[in-house]
Amino acid sequence: MLTVENLHSGYGRIEALHGVDLHVAKGEIVALIGANGAGKTTLLMTICGSPRATSGRVLLEGEDITGLATHLIARRGVGHCPEGRRIFARMSVLENLQMGAAVADPAHYDDDLERVLTLFPRLKERLSQRGGTLSGGEQQMLAIGRALMGRPRVLLMDEPSLGLAPLVVRHIFEIIAAINREQGVTVFLVEQNAYHALKLAHRGHVMVNGRVMLSGSGAELLANPEIRAHYLEGGVGEGGA
């Protein structure tokens, strides 16, 4: 569904991605792990059109979307749940969800809203509450719900466990699995919590200094001694957030 070919990108004269190649098949959950500064967030943002790729291509079901504006990429079915959630703090929960629906066909709005509120019943209880007054876990639910209101075919998720307590982290990963399994949404997941990400993912990639250095199934990467040494044992452990 989503293919990245020899992708280069960066900020000004600083190149952050150095020829990234990867593929996310329809219906998969694919995890991308790596240390801070490895280029993971830059990759997701480049897929969404900001920053622009300096060379290489991004293909969505065979269509080259590399040069499209961000809103046009979203309308083609690429949803983005950004790092740090970035909800509209002064807007209500409902208004945040309405913002997410702006790139979708309005004919589906009522059904999409019901689907999101069924997935996140806590948001249904807080529709009139300002987003900035929600707990961290509730804000993450809102960020995911907002992205789903755009009816994505592929959902890019950047550090959904960031700053959350372990119990909330487990709940968020259960929700991601449900979105993929029950709604058929393809998920490309960037995470520093390597254990939870690789346990959930069908496949995974390891990014180091702007390059994909290792790929395999989630189980294969979890069992890899090098991965365990760098990202699990002494790093982000099995119960960490």
C-alpha cells in the first residue's frame, strides 16, 4: 500500500534521511524503531509532504504522492497521528474531531463520529470539554480519533506511547490492534517502546542515522540479540512507557 523508494529529505542543508527504502503492505502493522534523532519522525513528516523529499519517491497504492500538498495527501487516505499529540487545546473534543473530518467526504461524518466514539467511549463523555483539559491518555485517544475521522487507508502513528503510564500504554496498543483488525486500517507505527511495538507489529524496521539498517518480522526482531541489547535490555524495557 505504502512504498518509500530511495527517499532523501532534511531541513535546509542538513539531510536527515539518506536513501530510505521500505514497504507497508495493505492490512499490516509495520513498526519503525530507533534512537532519538534517527530520522523516524522526519520520515513520517516527509511522507505527509512536509518537509519535501529532496529525491526519491513515496507511492500510495502505486500513485506517486511525493510532490503533492499535505492536504491532498490526507485526502488520498494518509492519516497522521503526530508526536506529542498536537491536539487543539482550546477547542472542544467534538471540534477536534470535526477538524479531522475536514479531509473526508461529509456524507460519512455521522457514521465516522459514531465509530470513533464507540472506539473511545471516554471521549463520548467529554465531547464539550476542551482538549487541553484532558489527561495525557485521553489526549492521545483524541489524537487517534481525530486522525480516524479523516477515513485513512493508512495511519501513520508517531510515538503514541510517549509520556504515558504503563497501563495507559498497554491500552493504547490494544486500540491500535483493534483499529487494524476490526477496521482494516493499515498502520505504520514509529515507536521508541520497542517491546510493545515489535510485539504488536507484523513486520519491523530499525532506523539508524537516517537509514533503515535492519528489517524482519516483529518476532524476529524481538529475538535478535543486537536489538535486545540496544533497544530492550537496559533501554526501553518490556514494561516501560
